[in-house]
Amino acid sequence: MENPKADTIYLGAGCFWCVEAVFQELQGVLSVTPGYMGGHKPNPSYEEVCTGLTGHAEVCRLIFDPSLITLDEILEVYWYTHDPTTPNRQGNDVGPQYRSVIFYTTEQQKEKALFYKNKLNQVGAFPSQVITEIVPAGPFYPAEDYHHNYYRLHSDQPYCQYVIKPKLEKFRKAFQHRLKN
């Protein structure tokens, strides 16, 4: 059943498996779908996106209920759970598909994202400047089925153990009060 009050935003913060794992646990987030956005190739495959030549970023579509979680709270988790200062890179994941990017669907989302990006830079929240792109959402291409719920289904895999699990533990500790039951 669709929620008429739901809002949608698309977040890129490195590997979409990490983004999905974090936001699936957040109260008020109704669904998280990994996919691709921001490039020039229609209906790209994972293999094509991995070349870095499609222009697409790995993103997650977040559908959330603003009466249960605010955009401010979503952005707080977003900035906290990745490094928004490294162009085209998150840890060992390197390439334009791993860029830090917010694809907004409303002017309010754009304004808030720009406000927080500027604020983080003004207060020196990170050792380097936040370089996150803030651009209008375009066509979204859901990732192949095997990418959905990746951490939940493959938590024993090395990437999940060494990259996603520590990120999740840090997130859970900082946002205990916002986790789903």
C-alpha cells in the first residue's frame, strides 16, 4: 500500500550495499532500493556502471515518511555514514560511480542539502571540504535483483564483514534512538 505522504530522495555515498544497509534500519524509511542515476546510458548494467564510463553513480532510492523522520535527520545520517570529501571514492571503492551525490526531488531537498553542505564546510566538520554533488534527480534505474538486500543476505561475505559491518556498527551506536525495532 502506497503512502500518500511519502517523500523520495536519492543518495549516493559509495557502494550502494553500504547505503542500503544503513538506511534500511532507520525508523521512518519505508523502502530502500539500490540503483543507478546521473549518467547518460539508459538501463545500465552493474558491469557497465563499474567501468566508470556510463556517468552513473551507485545510489539508493529512499522512500520515507516525513511524519516519522525528517529530511534533516536523513541528511544527518547521510553525512555521518560516509566521507563526503573524497571525489569519486569511498575507501577502497574508486571511480565516479562511487561519488558522493544527493539527487533531490524537491526544492526543499535542494535547499536543505546545500544548507548543510555549506554549514559543514563553514564549521570545518571534516578535515577537507565537502564536495558532495547536489543535483536534480533524473531517471532512476533499479539495480539487478542480486544487489537488493545485499548485506542482509550476504553478511558473511568478506566485503560485508570488513566494510559494511563496521560502518553499520558505528551508525547503530550513534543513532540507537532512531533504529527500527
